[in-house]
Amino acid sequence: MLVEHVFVTTLECDDALARSAGFLKGLGFRIKPSESGSLHAVRGKKHPRTRKLVRLPQVVRMTYDRGRVTVAAGLTPRRGRVRPVYARLMTALARGLELLLVQGAPPDQAAAECRQIETRFGSLWTLGEKIVVTLLIILLLALIGIIIAAAANI
């Protein structure tokens, strides 16, 4: 799942990249070494085996060319299942960078939409997983009821 976003800023390259790095670090991204005029940041685990949205593998690559900023934000989905929330999160991340670099919004305000999505969709379960967990809970409760009934008859 990849989202690409392009915008123009009046900031100088070093300032834009430094602000972006601080913004991404605030969201839990790790900044990787990259060539001049670009930024590479990653977040999450190496493999998409988790249900937690922020722990899914995510990458942001940003390039700066004479004021033109290109942001590519990607997320590797769990079990290859792409969900609409992934696109919303990556789009919010790109828009947050635009708010930060174009409108000069403070990092907390620029990250508000990302944090809202992360909070609302903190853990993702498939319908099949929900059904299995529900059935296991029902079976466990039935087993406890049988044990209590058997103990009462003794």
C-alpha cells in the first residue's frame, strides 16, 4: 500500500528535512541514512505479523528538489490484506508533512490526524479472527458452567 503526495514549500532543503525528521521521530519513526536532499524513515516491525496498526512495517521517503517536495509513504499489510485505514493513515501522514512544511503548523497539530487514526484503529482483527475468539470464549464459559454444575452435584 503506497501513497505519493507532492507539494511545494518555501523552506530551504536543510530546514525542511530537519523539520520533517523531527515530525517523523515524534510519530515513532526511525530516520535512516540517505543521500542529500532526501529523507528515509521507517517504523514498525520488520514483518507484518502484528494486529497493531503502528507496528506494521511503514516507510516514508521524502525528496526535496528546489522547493518541490515528494512524499512516498508506504505500509506493508498483514497477510496481504489491504484495508482502507492503511490509505487513510498514509495520506494523513503525507498531509501532516505538508501542513508542517507549507503552512508552518506546529508538529502536534500536523500529527493530529495521524494520531487520531492510530488511536481509533489501534488493533485490527479480521472477521474470522473475531469469530474464532468469540467461539473460544463461549466454549470456555460453557466448560466453566459444566464444572460448576458438576461440583454442585457432588
